[in-house]
Amino acid sequence: MAYEIEDALALITDLLKLAEDVGDAALAKRTDLAGLAAMFLARAGQSVFSAGLLAQHGLNGDAMSVGRTVTEMAIDYRFIALDPAARIKRFSDYDHVAKYKVAKATDTLHGGMVDKAAMRVLKQRHDTAKANNPESKINWAGLSIRERAEEIDKAMPANSISRVQLYELPYADQCNASHSCYGTLEYVLVGLDADPHLHFGRMAPDVKPADLAFAAMIMLIDDVIDVNGLNAALSERLKTINDRRRAYS
């Protein structure tokens, strides 16, 4: 049985219903890690849905780019869960660094238009976050996505799904569609053979971007259930949805 975009959208719809129930169950735990899980699920769910809609309308390169968000979050949540006491704070503190950078750039570009008092507060928060999290140099984690994936794999049981493989295939493929490189230009070519031609506007719908986002969301939901010790019935619902996907060729 062929797997079409309509099938992917139906599965995504059911998966997002489950994600909301998992998020509600996590919030009931009233822990910082569970609260963060609910936020991850809500944000990743938006991206899964967006990836499906974009793919349905033939905007396949953009669908791949949006799906990249889900895959990155699927790696980051488990990475945070390995050391939640330190990493949740580092993750949230880095927001002050990011906001100050934007404010400073805006102030420079527009000749000092940002309120001075607001800039002082933003800089103070930026400096405090930097001082409290010296590891957060290149990004909030202080490690590349690959390095985070490697750390997860070392900590997980041998039979677990490899986060390095998630990084090396789906994530790399999604990045190739996202960045300014030749790979992203191929999403406007029709007929990648001896006579390709350029197409403006929507392409033919492609199920792949939606499927990659769906797979990453499956992993994220599974991790949230596992890490937070949620009801086994939620795992059974997740397995049922995943088995429906596997039933297609």
C-alpha cells in the first residue's frame, strides 16, 4: 500500500492529539522537566503540522526546513533530560543572551532607538547568563548538535534508537534543504536527469518532508513519556500510531 501525503496528514493529526494528551499528563507532574516537555511538544507539534501542510502544497524545501525544528528538538529534549538540574537553567538563561543580541543589533542599525533603560536591563540579564553559564559559548548547550547526539547515545541502552543516526540522516537532509547551498536549489528543479528544468512556485506534493517530521515527533513523544514516567496507556497509543505508519510500504 503506497504512502501518500494524505496518509501522512491523517497520521500527523492523530499524533498531535496524542501529543496534547502527553503534554497534559506531563504538566500534571509539576516538575521543571515535565513542564519543559509540554512546551517542547506544543512547539514541535506546530512544526510537524506546518511541514505536512507545506508538503501538501508542494513547498517541499520549506517543509524540510520546518521539519528540521522537530528533529533538533527531539535531540535536545533527551540531552536536557540527562542532566535536567543544570541544563534546564542553561537552556532558559540563554534566551537572555539571544534577546540582548537582537536588541543591540536593532539599536545599532536604527541609531539608538531602543529605550536605554530597557537596554540596561537586557545587558544585565545577558551578562548574568554568561557568567552563570560559561559553557554556553557557541550556543546554549556549549556543544554542537552532533556532540549532543553522541552524548545521548553513550548514556542510552545499546538497543535504543541512535540519536547520531537521527543527526546524520534526517537532520542532515533537512539542513541541506534549509541552508544556502546547492542542495536547497534542487527543490526548484524538475527532472533531475540529463534535462532538468527550473520551476517557479509550487512543486508536486512530496510525502518525505512530512514523514521525516512525523518520525522525529514520534521519538520526542516517546522520550517525554519515558523520562517523566507517564502512563503506559500513552505509550500504547503511540505504538498504535507508529504501527499504522509501518503498515504502509
